[in-house]
Amino acid sequence: MPSRDERRCHYDAFVAHVRGLCRTPRIRSRLEDGRGQPVTECPRMDAYLVKPCQGFGARRAHYTVASLIALERPVPDWTRTAPATPPAHPGPDPDDPESEPAPPDGWARRPNLGRTLADAARAHPHTAAGWQREVEVMGVLSTDLLYPRLPHTVRRLLHLGLACDFAVLLEDLAQWDFDPLEVAGRWRHAFFLTVPDTLLEL
């Protein structure tokens, strides 16, 4: 069984792999079609995801995160500019076979879904109450209700220019079936620690 650090390196590598796949519009479309669906209803994703998932379990979590990544719309190469600062948590470069996944050190400082919802609330204060309800509602959902809800939530975040840390989300979803209260608690804590009280419904 993989160690925690091995799993986290895998999650980063998986996200980078899927982003590489999504550079091909046909593949991205096939991955996007699986959003919110059980694995048994996503046969067109198998050719791209069975091998990358092998040995790490949580197939539905992997397939779901792949479908969420496919919602991103990559910037065309001709419009790319070098970032002013390097990303805080770089993953492996799918174009560089020598590239290694980001080390798991500092994983706890990476934003989970609750923190990303909080960033949306802070950036758009008039929506804060809605994001608060979102993080509270998600915390009481079963797996079968949570997964279909995630694409809508992630699409809204992307529309606001906010990107999820999909590797962290993948770890959380992999744990959800075993300890949903723990995961939901982390999301709520990250949300309420980030959003000012003046924006909360208390």
C-alpha cells in the first residue's frame, strides 16, 4: 500500500497527467463528459485513466477530479506569458520526462476546497453568504450527492478566475468514503478561518 507521501506525489502527478491530456480537445471532451458520474457510467474515460489510477484505489475520486480538470480552459500557447513569480506549489511538467512531482512538504499549507470557496467569498463579498451555505451543505452530503454537485461548484470558481488545488481535492475525495466528517470539517475550518466575520451569516 502506498505511503501518504507516495500518494501525495501521485496526486500531483495525476493532475499534471490529466492537464496534459486536456491539451487534446477530443480527450478533454471525453473526460468532461464524466463529471459527477459513477465510474461504471464513464467507459470513454477508461482508456486514459485506468493506468494512471492503478495501485491507488479511489477510482471515482480520480475520475471525478479528471472531469473537473477538464472544465478548465487552457490558455492558448501563443498567448502565454511567463508568470511574474513561480507558482507556490508546482507540479510535474508533462512535457518534461525528467520532471518530478512536487514534494509533499508543506502539503498542509496548500488550499483545500474550503479555502478556495473562502477566497471566492473574500473576492466577491456580495456572494459570501452563498459560498458559506455551499461549504456547509457539502459537509452533510453523501458521496452520491457530493460528486454531482462538484462540477457546478468548480465551474463557478473557474468563472471567477479561481483555480482549485486539484491534487488536494483528490486526496480529500479519496478519504471522503472513509471519513467524510473529517474532510468536511477541514473544509469548514479553512473557510471560516479565512473569511472575515463581517461577511459571515452568524
